[in-house]
Amino acid sequence: MNVLDVLRERGFIEQTTHDQELQDAVNSGPVSCYIGFDPTASSLHIGSLVPIMSLAHMQRNGHFVIALVGGGTALVGDPSGKTEMRKMLTREQVDENARGIRRQLSRFIDFDEDKAVLVNNADWLTRLEYIPFLRDIGRHFTVNRMLRAESYRMRLESEEGLNFIEFNYMLLQAYDFLELNDRFGCALQMGGSDQWGNIIAGIDLIRRTRQKPAFGITFPLITTSNGAKMGKTAKGAVWLDADRTAPYEYYQYWVNVDDLDVQRFLALFTFLPMDEIHGIEKLAGSDLNSAKAVLAFEATSLAHGRDEAVKAFQAARTMFGGRSIPGWILPSSAIPREVLRDDDQLVPHSDFKRSEIRPGVPIFKMFQIAGVVSSSGEARRLIQQGGAYLNGKRVESFEYRVSENDFTDGEILLRIGKKRYHKIRLIG
């Protein structure tokens, strides 16, 4: 089984170019491949996990991987998948974001001993001379063909239209592929389905100018079973940066996925063997919940390290209970199978002085002060809609005053809906 078979079996591949040529190239020896990452934020989010995991699979199967940070193209803006122009960033902002992205990618990809490389296209794009670029590169593109690309058609049909700066994006990405082909012999570009037109442009440019084979793979847009975009929650995006999304919250995202998504997400977002993943197909009830815990543990281990994953797993058991994970469920997982001691330090919590609580604190203020909601008004609406709980009981009045009598062993538990908890602890 080659890496293309692995990627197909796990659900990564939507389209490929030059199928037989690509198979032959992969079978004949190591292939150099790349994926571009947009540095418009200092952190990637879990919507970027499919391309990240695909690079990791390529590397694990003996191929050379290139992670390209689009520092140059971010100064222009990619119109792909957007109906409005992206915010323009400064070079300093892009460079800072690129440093954060490298740290996150290093969790998944081994950059040691020339096994992989991270490059920034600002290194060559910002040095291009306009007239030579038009003569040497621009002449290989026709406007008619460019306008047929889905990314351009979406923008042309939008109210804002397509900015001329963005119109150049396809040429720049194609030039990236050519540059990486010259520098590293890169013959394969991978990306999301919205990048198909840009990838094709790069392949055509290499074949025209270098008379070398080049290939492309695109990934499907990953959505949850109810059609929602991956990584979107009521609190916003789920980030790979621990300062933006704490490891415990990251773990909670995965452990709370829909039952219908568990097997598919195990295939995409862990390295567990597929024969074990196929084996959970008919699980239900507590056994399926154990499989979810394995998914959450393995995903958190990759993004934040095993120690953080163990802490998150342990904290979740303390908060929600649950049996030990049976050894026959996904046995290759490194998830702790034994019952761990209670330690809920990673459960979201706040400390209050007894003197602050003694006069009594209105419950809606408690939710706000603890940071569970952003405002008193939001807390009032939450209580009015029946979504606020104190120690497992629904809060009936937003004027209820929390006192020391509500605390057991110096703690109370706030809850929003079914799954968001926050502990309040008395100190002093």
C-alpha cells in the first residue's frame, strides 16, 4: 500500500491530476510535495488539520514534505473561498504569524535532519520585478482561463467584485510551485478543493517552462454529520494554539463530536490503524463514548503533546465520570486504560475570596465574573431561557444570590447547557 492508498482509505483525497503518472511517481521513489498555509493569524485552527495530517502521512511514508507559509501571498490576499477581500497585513504581522504556525506544524511534522522544510514565499515573491515577471510568467496565462476558476467566479459575482491585486494570486501561487520545483524538485502540490484552479495553473506552468511532470491532489471540505463546518463552535474557532484554545477545551471539542462522525474523524485526525478504526463501526452507548475518548486523546496528543492529553482526559473523567477504557477498543491508542486519581486542575475554574461571597452574589453576576458569559445581559438571557445551572439544578431566577451555603467542600459548579462547566472555588 503506497501513500496514495493510505490517503484514499482515510478519506483525504477528493481529486487528483494525472492519476497513473502520479501513481508511478509515488511507486518509483520519494516524491517531494508541498502545501501552503495562510499566515493571516498567529495560529492555525482545526480546519487546517486535513492538510497538516496529509503532510504527516506523506512524511511517514518516506516522502519529502514542504510546508509553505504564504508570507508573500498574504500581502496580496487569496480570493479562494471568499466573497469579500481579505484584510491586508503588514510584513511584520505576517512574519510574526509565520513563527507561530511553524511551532504548531512541528507537533505533526519532523523538521529535523532534512526530513522536511518550512519556507516562506515572501523570500522570493517580494523580490520579483514586475516587468520580467509579466514577460516570463504572465505570458503563460490567459485571462479567459483564469476567469473560469471557481475562486474568481465567486468574487466576480459578489457585490464587492474582484480586486486587481487578488487577480494576480493565481500567478503567484503557480510561481510558488515553480520555485519549489526548481529548489527542491517538488512535483506535487496538495490543498483544499477551493485550490484546484490554482494547483492546475502551477502544474501547467511547470510542464510548459521546465518540461517536467507535476501533479496535484485536493482534499474534500470536511464537515460534521449535520453539515456544519469543522472547528466552529458557539465560542468560535477551535485553535491549535494552547493560548487560544486550552488543551482541555480542545479535548472537549473532540470528545463531544456527533456519534456519526467518530469513525470518520478517527481515520482523518489520528494515526491509529484502519483495521482498528473499522472495528468500531457498530459500537454504541458507553463503548462508543470510549471510542470518542480515544479520538479526543489522540487528537489532543498530536496538537499539544501526550502529557497535556493525559491531563485533559483525567480532568474530563473527574468532571463527568465514566468507566475505564476497555483494552479491546482501539488497542493501539496510548490512552491510559487504568482509572486515574482525581485531578481537575485543567477544568475551567475561578477562585473567589470568602469575603466576596459572604454578602451574597447575584447568580447572573457570578456567571459574568467567572467569564462563563461576556455580559450581565447575556447571563440574564441564559437564565431566562433555562440554560443556566448551579450545582446541577436549573437556575430559575437571575436574582438568586449565591452564598457560602451553596458551596460543598469549598466548591460550586456552574453549567451552561449540557456540556459547558465552570468551577468556583473558595479561597482565604
